[in-house]
Amino acid sequence: MSKIEIKDLYKIFGASPKKVIPLLENGVGKETLLKEHKHSVGVNRLSFSVEEGEIFVVMGLSGSGKSTLIRCINRLIDPTSGKVLIDGQDITKMSSADLRKIRREKTAMVFQNFALLPHKTILENAAFGLEIQKIETKKRLQKARETLEIVGLSGYENAFPEELSGGMQQRVGLARALATDADILLMDEAFSALDPLIRKEMQNELLSLQQKMKKTIVFITHDLDEALKIGDRIAIMKDGQIVQIGTAEEILQNPADHYVREFTQDVNRAKTITASSVMRDAEAIVMERSGVLTAARQMKRLGFSSLFITNKNGVLCGIVTIDSISALIREGKGDLRSVVDSNIQTVSPDATIHEIIPLSLNSPYPVAVIDSNKKLNGIIVRSSVLAGIAGETEE
């Protein structure tokens, strides 16, 4: 079961929102609905799920409906129609008391503008969510100290918000959200008010925290680079609808339409596309116990001038070239292991093209893609690297 499920969700702003849903279903556009019917579309029949422990990024331009969506997830805004399920419970049908319980125990929100209380200390701000839950003072302050330490703010407990930089204030907001031990973090443009360098630091901080805490995070942003960096999956919104959902690589390699293609055209693909996306199958391969003639026939069949050599378990040993094989044949020798060159460049499947480029340029051989057990997964030739950067599929 997914942590969050959204089913046929609508949010229409206006005097009679439910009456205009059939118009949307019949293809009436957002602009027409506003101009002729005086209703504004925030969310237009969205359905998707967020898995436990996932960072699910929702991105789009201003007015796309992303901030409306995140507020529907915890019912800060009541949906017009549809379902929002958290751990299988539909919060759109909950009483006010049950909804408050969900907000206090299962979800926490981090806002763009920090939302700190200026008259409270940093420690008191971090503990504020627990204060709302009526947790006794000693326990909530201890928990707040722990979360401030997690976000790197030990020593600032007695300071006030105005004494901290923007990045430090946002860390307090994050500590306050973490202090409640909520399963789900809802982050609405949480880093967009920060300077670029501080923003990058906070992105790294979030990824580091996620490695340890495994929260389910819905992260709203208008910045594609930010989405590509932190998102396990990304949903791109336009006019209240989701145009495409996928991983960073899926969206960059296979944009759903012209809108997504234009949206992603200026992305530095070298820092996003990974080895697993551009590698070729490892067919240029023989086992180290194979004979020289077997290797020669394989080279001829494939039209390759080199072959990777593995042991019986698929672990990479090195590479042999057509010249070394030819020399063995001339000398009447049959042991491949005598000419295996182990001086080859290797990368993991999740290495980026940015990391692969210098290895490819400085090696006479293709780059080998190996897993954590050193088994050969595939090979990367220079043309594959160039195709990946260009956003093309190599034929």
C-alpha cells in the first residue's frame, strides 16, 4: 500500500465549484472556465501515489497548481472532489478531530517563509509542534535539542530568529517538522527564498537527512535543477494537471510532450543521466578460460577490436585487444590470461556522464560498468556518452 494516494482530485475556486467539474471533464479549458464561468482551476483530476520513504517532487511554473495540491494533501485547502488517502485513510471524509490528529502525528509542513515565531527562542520554535500536541515541557525541549543537533544548529538554542541567517532559519523550520516524528514531510517551496549557495547546502542537507530518516517527502518547487537533484520521482504540472511523472532520467530521456521537452531543454544532462542509461549490453565479453580462437571468433562476429574478460562468476578481470589476440595466434599460444590488461576504467551504474567523461577521454578502451560485486553490467563507448549529453538514443 502506498503512503499517499491521490484519486481523481479536483480543487476548483468559485461560487459553485462542483457544478463546473463536468465542464472540465468535457474538455473546457482553464482559461475559458475562468473567463466565461468565473471559476479558477487549482487541481484538475489528479491521480497518483507516493511510496513510503520516497522524495516525490511536484514542479511547475507559477499557477500550475502545485502549491494548491500540497495543501489538499493535509486539507489546509479542502478538495472540491476526489480522495486523499494517507496510510489507506481518506482524509477528505475525516472529522475535524481526526484530521487534527493526522496533522499532528502523521504530517508536518515546511514553508517557504520559515514561519518562525519571532518572540520565541530557536529551541522553543523547534519544540512548537510538540507544544501544540501538549507534550510536557521537558520531553518536548529535549526532542527539540535533538533535532536542532541533527540539522546542525547545536549552540543556537537560546538565540532568536532575527539573529540567524535565512538558511539557518530554514533549518529551524526543518528541525520543528522533524521533532514531531511525522512520517510525512510536506515541503512547499521550502528553499526558494534562500540564496543559491545556501539553497544548495539545504538540498544536500535534506538528502543527507533522508538517508538516515527515510521520511516520505512531497517537495514542491518551480526549479527543475532542484527537482532533478533531490527527487526520486518528479511530477511536472501544467494548468492543474500532471503532464508527466517519472524519474529524472525518464523525464530527460523520454519527455511526454513538447511542453516537457521545452521545460528540460536547458538542463545539464551530464550531471543527471547515469551510466545505466547510456551503457550497451556487455556482449563484447568472453570468459577467461575461453581459448584464443574463441575470442578471435567473437571479435570477428561483433566487429569489435577488444573484448572484456570475466571469470566464471561474471566478475570483470580486464580486457584483451585484437593485437594481443593476433600475437598469441602467431605464437601458437592459447592462454588468454597471459594478455589480459587489467588497467581499465570502471564506474558504477549510477555514475553520471559528468563523472564518466574524463575516464572515457583518458582510456583507449570502453568504460566498464560494474555493480557492487564487480560483475560486468555493460560497457560505455564514447559515442554513447555524446548521445546521452545530447538527449538522444544511440542507434
